[in-house]
Amino acid sequence: MEDNKHIEELLNLNDQLTVLEKLEMKEHLIFYINHLLLHDFNKLVQILYRVDVDEKRLRELLQQNQETDAAVIIANLLIQRQEEKIKTKEAFKSSNDIPEEEKW
């Protein structure tokens, strides 16, 4: 479970990173995904489920890009999904004019 939390924290840092740092992060993510593909596939599936990666889209991309390393495709989808979550969260941010006692 600690690995899942670590991956989510890394993916959530996206806005705070330089381009080079993003590339390095992606390379680390690809390396880790390759490790999971070889040694702990169930953990990888749990991560994909938790981050809410579209299984149908993943299967399509893997099928259409058989010459591409699966870990690269998976890393791209993980990053893309996290970016979508960030955009959605920002779009629905509530204004700060709600009194504290009325906030949930």
C-alpha cells in the first residue's frame, strides 16, 4: 500500500516540476512499472484501479502499439489520468467565501 501512496504523491507533483524533473520522474515510473510487470502484476493492477486508469483504453493502446514498451504506455496513462484529476479538481474548486462552520 505504501508503494501506491508513493506513486500518487509523485504523480501529484506534476505542476511543481521542471520539464527535466518530469522526464526523470517518468523514467523512474517506467522502471517501477516494468518491475511490477515482471514481479508483482497484482500490485500493478491495484495501482491502475486505484488511480482509475481506463482498462478498455489501456487494452486498446497496448494492442495498437505492440512495438512500444508496455510500461511506457502504462506510465503515460497514469500521468494522463492524474492530470485529468487535477484539472477536474481545479474546475470544481469551491470559493473561499463559505463560512468555516458551513464547510463540510
